[in-house]
Amino acid sequence: MTVATGRSLRSSAELIRAEEPVLAHNYHPLPVVVSRAEGAWVQDVEGRRYLDMLAGYSALNFGHRHPALVAAAHRQLDELTLTSRAFHNDRLAHFAESLAALTGLDMVLPMNTGAEAVESGIKVARKWAYDVKGVAPDRATIVVAADNFHGRTTTIVSFSTDETARAGFGPFTPGFRVVPYNDLAALEAAVDETTAAVLIEPIQGEAGVVIPDDGYLRGVRELTRRAGCLFMADEIQSGLGRTGRTLAVEHEGVVPDVLLLGKALGGGIVPVSAVVARREVLGVLGPGEHGSTFGGNPLAAAVGSAVVELLGTGEFQRRAEESGVLLREGLTALLGKGVRGFRARGLWAGVDIDPAIGTGRAISESLMREGVLVKDTHGSTIRLAPPLTITEEDLHTALAALEKVLDQGPR
């Protein structure tokens, strides 16, 4: 059975073929065409249901079409959607106040996408280095970690170590030093008087949910404080409940100088991102030095405020922590049965499949056929990041599907 999509009746296969000549091939999606969704489940144009274990790379932490978030968007759509920052709007102050309070920081720079938040954070760190730290003009450096993923703009891929992201896009932006992740000695050796900031992911998501050793984040915090540079934490994937805390840095009791947020901040409804920082850091920006037509728009502010309100209850952090125990137990039971190893925190896991069974892509395709959607990272690693609203029953369904796929052997 096919259902109406847009103006025509077209099957999944027809829609996939229709994309080929008209869409840039910058993605390699699984061959499923989603037309409806609710909670942790999506439905394709033929009516087949799938359990979403990716949640938009954490953009859907609250599930598809969370009622409170949809209601907030509907209310705002009836009032005002965009003014640009040429004028004030009646939603922005509350959004900024509530987000600053949630994170324990002072000021908010609203943007749209995660990559925009990272680019904005880089600009702010450099401006701070020149205006406050006294670094000589055009000499500021930022130290980053190998195997990072912060986005795909030209500047950001300049300090990526992933050749797929870099190759063919030079010349690259200077001013970055790359050190191994989870290596405080290497980080300390790279920091000097020109260092504006250390930019890291508290957990490296795209690399396969790589969790640093206990004490690493505290070490980064102490090192940057001693060196007189900023600690800039990219929590675009790890933040807003995913790891069982509002922020992943909270697992070590750390407060960064600059926090980069996105994905889940828009509730899976609109793109919303933000740089959140101490006043003396974000305060370096003046009118005309940075901006965004859509950043801080009333619709985004209304949805973002509703997201912050949900997180303020603590419910979703608790759900991630409690369901994360079930996820780890289920994955532990599969060790030696096709799973070589895994790394997990909260409802987030990188699972290393035995390469003899298949690549991460092949495993993802097999799970799709079993009604479960995941995504590979590198090699034979897949990542699991379901909505924080997932039920215990649905989590067991996903783990049973993974066990079944592994039992099928090589593909």
C-alpha cells in the first residue's frame, strides 16, 4: 500500500529514485522514506513502522512531536515567527534567561545550527583573546582534539582529522592545533600564551561515543584556568539530557567558560543553537560584529524555552540514566556474541561489531529490515541514541533485534 505524499502517490522506491538526479549526494541515507512519526516510532510511506534508535543524532531527545513542544510551536505560529534581530521580540528574553539559568552561565548568543554555534564560539574566543587576554592581532590559536566532530563548514573541517570531511575543501583556516583526545600531557604541551581556547567534546559522538577517562574533563578545566585560556565545551550532541545529566560535563562537576548547544535545543521542530558563556566572554561582542537573521527568532525562542522547561523537571535526565542501565546490561549480554566492545553513557552508545559479521552500514541495513533504525559511524561501529522517552519494552525490542541480526552471521 502507498499513501499520499505531497501531491502524488509514490512508493518508497519511487521517491528514492526521484531524489537521485535532483539532490546533492552529500548523504548516504538508509533506504527508508519516513512520512510520519510519534514518540520513538516512525512510519514509512508504505505504512511500515520502525523504532528510531538514532533520534536525529540527539536532535530528537524528547521524541518525535513531543506534545508540549508541538503545542508551543503551534501557539507561536499563530502570533509571530520572525522579526530578525533588527527589532526585539517578546520571546527572546525568557529563552535567554531560562537557558542561562539551566546551564549556570550568564549570557546567551542565539544561533540556528550546531555548526553556527561552533563558528560563533570560535569568533568569540578569538575576540576575547585579543580584547581581554592581550594576544597579538591575528595570532590567537585554539587547541582541539583529534577525531573531533564539530560540523562541516570550511573553518571547522580545517581542524578535522577525518579526510572524508577535509579532502577537496582546502585551503584551510589557520590558527588551530590538534592533539590526541583524552591526553592531558599533549594538551598542556600545545597550550601557550597565544591560546584563546581549548575546544573539545566532553564525549566524542561521531568518533563512536568515545568517553574520556575519569578526571580528563577536570584536568582540562584546571589546565585552562592555569593557562589563562577558555574551556569551550561542544555539547551539541552530548548535552540536554542525553547522558543522564543536563550536560555531559556535569559527570565531573565541571563548568566550562563557553558552552555550545544545538540539536535537542530545537526540540526536533526548528533549528536552534546557542553559545552560552560567562559575561566577560560573550560581553566582548558589540553591535555589527556578529549576527544571524534567524538566530533568536520568536518561533525558535518559544520552542527553545519549552525545551528548557522540560529539562528543568529533571525527568528526562532521570529517564536517560535509568534506561541507560538497561542499555548497558543488554549490550553486555551481547559481548562475545558479535559485539566486540561498547562505550555507553546514559542513552548513548557506540557499539563495535565484529568486522567478520559486517560493516556498520551492513548491520544498520539489517536492523532496518528488522524494524529498527540506527546509523554507523566508522568501520564496524554503530551508534545507539534513542529518544529519552523510549520505553523499557521498546529498548528490549531494539536489543533483541540487534541480537537477531548478529546471530544471522556474516553478510
